[in-house]
Amino acid sequence: MTQTQVRPLESIDFQSMPSPAFVLDETRLRHNMEILEYVQQESGASIICALKGYSLWSSFPLMRPYLKGTTASSLWEAELGADTFGGEVHVYAAAYGDAEFPRILKLAHHISFNSFSQWQRFKPLLEASSRKVEAGIRINPEYSENKTPMYDPCVPFSRLGVTKTEFRFDLLEGISGLHFHTLSAKNSDTLERTLEAVERNFGHVLPQMKWVNFGGGHAITAEGYDVGRLIKVIRNFREKWGVDVILEPGEAIDWRTGWLVSSVLDTLHNGMDLAVLDVSISAHMPDALEMPYRPDILGGAEAGEKAHTYQLGGGTCLAGDVIGDYSFDKPLEMGQRLVFEDMIHYTMVKTTFFNGVKHPDIAILRENGTLEVVREFSYQDFKGRLS
Ligand SMILES: Cc1ncc(COP(=O)(O)O)c(C=O)c1O
């Protein structure tokens, strides 16, 4: 596998970057693309980008040679995939509305339905379509190793996917694929156990299928991920069932590819040292609250580990807009950059204009070393979101 060397952190001048700003490093993105390309070559699977996790379309020209296309969870994401990435457009949504479905049908190559009632509702439109669109059904294998209910599509009463008992063998005509998504930041051993559940519950359906979409949640580009096992598992599945395999990762696309650069606006004291930053966990890192997780800061450590501990807060008036307690070697200074690590996946796609605080710019650190600001937000963007 060719592996692009990622740009060393020490060579990056964060202090002179605009703040606040999301910064994507192209060398890191290419590094991930090369791993995904290797998986496709060795396993025979197709990999598409889940736009819900990563939609930074200015970077799509770099990604296009490596991936087959995109997967969307809505009409607007499907529009974005067709418009900015090209290749195949796959769509899965928990339910499609009558008004949006005809447009989805014009854009999509694969449409996965979440229920047999949705399939029955839209099947006549697929049959009448002049374009060849493949239809799939999302299944719920009722097996998940996700500990957080927020990210577990197999929780009791889950609306996501058809369970074995609800499956309608009699309505399969016209369905060419199965789709499941039950993983979240998991290794390939979890996928292997999940496939056992898929075979146990839906093995009788698989011989009729042309493709199976293994969803996202494969942490393929993370350190410690067992790529060899993934390749073996996919090859075995393809050979055993005679199906094409599709993976649609979000997080693995842009895992550790960039940062949220912030700066210190003020320091104060109330029982402990405090600092106010020009970013907000609520508006700019909402995924850290939802998951939840504590974002790492370059050069920062757990409270008390280094000489100077601060509670870092956002620049909004929300009392709970607290990023956490971090320690540093030296006292924080006004204007000093604090760089949050791994802030590209699910962060940028979820930001809001809450409180009207300045929205982070979007910048790309190109492979040739230049920093290009590809998007700046203005008062007009803030005003235009509402009416
Ligand atoms: C249906 C589906 N596919 C793919 C993904 C991407 O998952 P991840 O970003 O964990 O790889 C998700 C994430 O929620 C999903 O719901």
C-alpha cells in the first residue's frame, strides 16, 4: 500500500492561522484515502462516503479518485453528493416524504428503504422510472456492541431497520440488496460477529440478494484497526453469498484529518482559573456533547497534570458551555491559539449559529503547504438562516 507521510505537527504554524477555524490537512486526508483504497482493492468491496459525517465538499476533488461515491440520509445530502462528488449516489432515510421522493429517484443509484410499507409506497415510482435504480431494505440484525443507546440502532423499539419477525419475504420482488448499520467506531472483530447475526436472522434472504451494504461505523483508518481481518471477512462474505459488498463510513473518511483552531479571549478567576475562548462547545463542537467525549487539545493535559489548570468555556452566555478542565505548561495568554484535535468528522456538519458568536472559518492546509480559507461566515449567513 502506498502511504503518504502526514505533515508533522511541529511543522504547522497554528499561531498564525485565523481563529476560530476548522482546518483540514490534505496530507492526512490522502493518508486515509490510501488505506480505504487498499481495502477496496484487496477485499473487492466498494467504499462510499457518508455525507452525514463529512460534507466538506471543497476536499472532494482529492477524494474522488479513491471512492465510488457518496451516501445520503436525505434529499439535500443526495443533491450535495450528486452536485459536488459525482459517482454513485446511495440514499437511505428512516422515511421518505412524498414530496421529496421523485427528486431522490432522479439522483440516486441505490435507494434503501427502512420498512416494507415505505417500499410498497414507492415501488410503483421505481418501476415507472426510466433510470435504473437499485432498491434495498434496511434490516435490524438485533445485534450491536454499541454501549451508548444514542448510537445503538438495535435498542428495544428501534425504528431503524426491519427485524427478523417483521421481515416480509413475500414482498421481496424488486429488492436487490440488504442494508444494515449497527457499528459505531468499531473494529473488524465486531463486524465479524455482526455478520454472524445477519446470517443467523437473514441467511434465508441472502441468496436472493445482489448486494449487501455493511453501513458505517468501521474505524478503518484509526490506529489499531485490524484491516487484514476486515479484508478477510469481506472476501469470505462475498464468496459465500455471491454478493457485492458496500461500506459507507463517515468517521473513517476524515478520522484525525484536522483541527478546530481557537484562541483565548479572556482569563479570569472564580475559585479556579478560567479562560473564555472564541469557540463554543454547544455551537461548534456539539458532537462532543452528544457522544459525549472530551476533545483533546494539542499541548494540553488532564486537570492538574501540568502546572496551570484552567476551566475552558465558550464565548456564549450558556452557563453550561464548558469545554472542560485542562492543564498547560505555561499560563494562558490573550490571543494564544488552543488547538482542538480531530475536529473534522461530525463536528463541522453539526455546528449552529447559536448566540450569534462568530462561526469558525473553514480552511484547507493544502499538500503544498499553503493554507486556503475556503469559507468565511458573515452576519448575512447568520441573518439568512431565519426570516
Ligand atoms: C445508515 C448510516 N450509514 C453510515 C453511517 C456512518 O457511520 P460512521 O460515521 O460511524 O462511519 C451512519 C452514521 O450514523 C449511518 O446511520
